[in-house]
Amino acid sequence: MYSLIKPILFKFDPEKVHYFVTRNLRRFNRFPGGAAVSRGLWDLKDERLEKEVFGLKFKNPVGLAAGFDKNADVISEMANLGFGFIEVGTVTPLPQPGNPKLRMFRLPKDGALINRMGFNNLGVDVVAEHIAAYRKNPSAAQKGLIIGGNIGKNKVTPNEDAVSDYIKCFDRLFDVVDYFVVNVSSPNTPGLRELQEKEPLLQLLDTLQKRNSKNGISRPILLKIAPDLSNEQLDDIVEIVQTAGIAGVIATNTTISREGLASPDRLKGETGGLSGRPLTQRSTEVITYLSKKSKGTFPIIGVGGIHSENDAIEKLNAGASLVQLYTGFIYEGPGLIKRINKKILAK
């Protein structure tokens, strides 16, 4: 089904297509029986797929990566397509429009995307309200769905004040999400990646961990890292995770590298983060390195270049506990989720 409509969708601007598709998914799921049809086509329910990671029970290990549902608009619809967990955001304290358009580009020859969205979102208050509204009335099929909150800083906030932005998002989302992801690795907010340096990163994570308790409840905090880090920097990441006592790592975000691309220069010359097939090998290398260096002492969520069930299995075999999709989902469609879960069951 997706193979029939994909060539048409790919003729238009990627960002416009995104909103067209999500808007019509919402409409379809509101039709009588629409949600059931969606689950019947794409969702695979099997208790053998359930997995407990950092104290949370996931219905299956295939999640939607941050960036797709920035404002928590289509949690239910994505769950009906078979995702085992949904990560919303990146969310910032104040609403911001992001970078000027055009800001997302397909590279079909490489099975990739370049985006420089710039944390466009409606702000943490609106996102928190959207998640809370979903929590009030989930369908029976979606009870217990795990929702993560990916948090960042506003573009206008200087790095020396960045901690306060993360605190605002953390405090506002605490009651409505199941886990947090600290995003300091997007290349599309000026200066953000400087927060990956050891001292500021440890300060940020330590600050959040000290606030990580409310009525006896704490939330797993994960760190999302760039694929462009050196082994020495990855060594620092392992030390930081263990010192701060956070729950784990998401490996990896988009890359600023353009090495080995087959696409025309006009496309690969666009600034922003590259995702998709060109990241497949590197993200798996990072997972392998972190898993071995840490001796498996913390969970890793693997993301980057998963376009097939074998790509997902490679990341799980490399040491990932869970995987997430974004660009592969756009290129391959919702059938990829089901194929990955079937492959996991067949192992």
C-alpha cells in the first residue's frame, strides 16, 4: 500500500508532506472503525515482544524517534501503526518557529534526509497539555503506552543559561511522560553541541538528577548523543552517564558529515543534520563501542539508518535494548515496524 503512494508523496516538499500525512492520519483514525483498521493492518501484538528497560515495560522494542511528533499531536495514531513507544519533541520552554523554510530535504539516492528544522515546536506548556489529554482517554489497545519527552533549549537562550531551559521542560513534563531524553546533540541550534563537552554536560545531568523525584517517583533520564563523537569523547560519555547516574543513552542523533553521499552537490551541500542510510554503520559502531566500554552497565536505544529488519537486528545485537525509527519509517512506511517485530520473534 505504502509503495503505491510513496512516489506521489515524494514529489512534494517533505515538510508539507509530513503535515499532510499526519493530518489525514488523524482524520482516518477518527472515522468509525478507522483506528481498528490501522491496528489490524500494522500492529503486531505478542507478549514475547514485551521488554522491560530502565524499569519501564515496553509492548515491543520498536519506537518512534523524536522529531516526527514534535508537539504530541499524533501519539494515538503512531501507536496504532505498531510502535511500541513514542518519543515526542524536541520540546523547548517557549514556542519557537524554528529555522527559515525550506529546511528539510530528501536525498533519495542515499535513502537519507537533511533537516535544519531548529526545534520548531509549540512550547512545553502546549505539549504537556496534549500528552495529558491523551493520557485521560487512551484506547484499550493503547493502555500502558510508553511516552518519552525529548527536551532542549530555546535558540535565544545562551549556553550559560541552558540548564534553566532544561529544568523548565523537565518540571513541566514530569507528570505526563514516562522517561526523558536530554538533547544536546542536534546540529541545528547554534552552539548546542558545545553542551556535549564533559563539564557542562555533567553539570546539566547532575542538576536534573537532583530534581528527579516527586511524590516518591523518579523518571529515567537518557542522553541523546551525536554520531560524530570521537572514541575519547565516547569514553567521556560513558563516565558521565555512570557518574551522573542517569538511565542510559540514545545513539545516535543526525550527523554533520557528508562523506560518501551519491546525491547531487546541491542537495548534499544543504546545511543541517543528515539521517538515514548513511548513518546505519556509524550509529551501530557507536552502540557497539558504548556497550563494550560500559560493559553493558546502562541501556542503549539504537537509532540511525534503520531501513530494514536486519538493520534493527544488527543494532540489537550490537548492544541496543530498544530501537527507534524516523527516516527509515518515512522511506519504508509503517510495514517496517511489523517486519522488525516479526524478525525479532523469529530469532
